[in-house]
Amino acid sequence: VITWLAWATGLLSLAVGVAALVATVRGRRIDDVQLLGSAVLELALLVQGAVGVALLVRTERPVDGVLFASYLLTSVLVVPLGAFWAVGERSRWGTGVLAVAALTTGALVLRLEQIWRTGG
Amino acid sequence: VAEPRPEATRHGAGRVLIAVYAVFALAASARAGYQLATHFSAAPLAYLLSALAAVVYVVATAALATATPASRRVAWAAVGVELVGVLAVGALSVLDAEDLPDETVWSGFGAGYGYVPLVLPLLGLAWLHRTRPRR
């Protein structure tokens, strides 16, 4: 992965997750701003996914390809799946689901960057 | 006060609980799949326990999300097995590290995942109890 892009997506995940967490505590349902934030996050993750595949194919360094690819794939799936599960709940808990999805994605990106840096 | 219907299991706070279960179903399955595919013979017991944990989380997630009377019974069993599993594997990993040379999600009572695997079955049982149909 590209270090700055991993940082950007990681911090964006954290921001979306913390915002959703705060909104959950305050009893807010999912609103357009949160969905827009999730969409921007997903867009960044898709860019990172494409870049990650391209880098993995070309790299000469010993990176555990299966491990890296599975984290890369998971990192683009969690937010859409979480959003799908979240919008079916018209209460604060839908927002809570979004928080879980975004914070999980942050952890995945962190691990992704670590795998790329150390090889496995 | 309205009687909780079985569908109540997958609404309210249960929505978030199921999301966390899904994350662990994914994490445990990916870990077990990777371990079994790449170096099963290195530590068969640890990897079989990893696979068991994965199955338990997948079944619990699906059963909680289905939220019918029958699936709730499956969920009780799966979450019960999960609690026993995290306690047994956690204790085994601490007392007898040689038999468990590699990590499972339940090793060290789930320390590698912020002890969420230890708390999750307790929340699961509490939620199943709270949303039980009463008459």
C-alpha cells in the first residue's frame, strides 16, 4: 500500500467511526451526513484496493500475497455490508452498526499497512 | 409493555451485537482458513480450535440475525458453546502453552482482540434472555 493513502483511509475510518459512536450515544438515527461520510470512506477504500492489487502484482519484495489480498478484499466489503445492515434499523442502533463497521475497517487498514511493511 | 416477539432479537441493541458477531465470524473464518490452508500440520490442535471458533461465530451470527423461535434456540446453543470455548481455550493457552503453539481468536481469553471474545458471549446470553418471548 501507499503509506499516505493508508494513513488517510485509516484516519477517515476512525473519524467516521467516532462520529457514528458519538451520534449513537446521543440517540441519533442514521442521517445523510453519516451516509455521505461512509460513501467517501468507501470510495477511498476502493482506490486503496485497486492500488494495493497493482502494487502486490508488481512488487519484488516477499509479501504474503494471500494474507495481504484477503485483508484488502475485506477492507472494501465491511463498510457496504455494515451500511446495508445499519439502514434496516431506524433507531440509534443503526448508527451503532455504522460505528462498528467503520472502526473495524480502521483496524483492517492498520493491519494491511503492517502486512505490507513487514511482509506478513 | 408489548411482548417481545422473536424478531426483537435482531433489532435495537441486538443490531449492533449481530454486527460485532459478524465481524468475529469473518475474523475467525479468515484466520482459520489461512492457518488450515498454509500450515495445518504445524499445530493441528490450535488450527482445529480456530476452525471451531469460526463455525461457532458464523452459526451464532446467522441464528441471531434470523430471529425466529427455532433460530433463537440455535443461538442459545452457539453462544453457550462460545462461552465455554473462550474460557476453555483461554485457560489452556495460559496453563499449557505448548499444546497451543499458535494463536486462535480465543487464546489468552481473546487478548489479541481486546478481550471482546470474552465479553461477547456474556452480552449474547444477556440479549437472548432479555428478548425471550414471555407469556
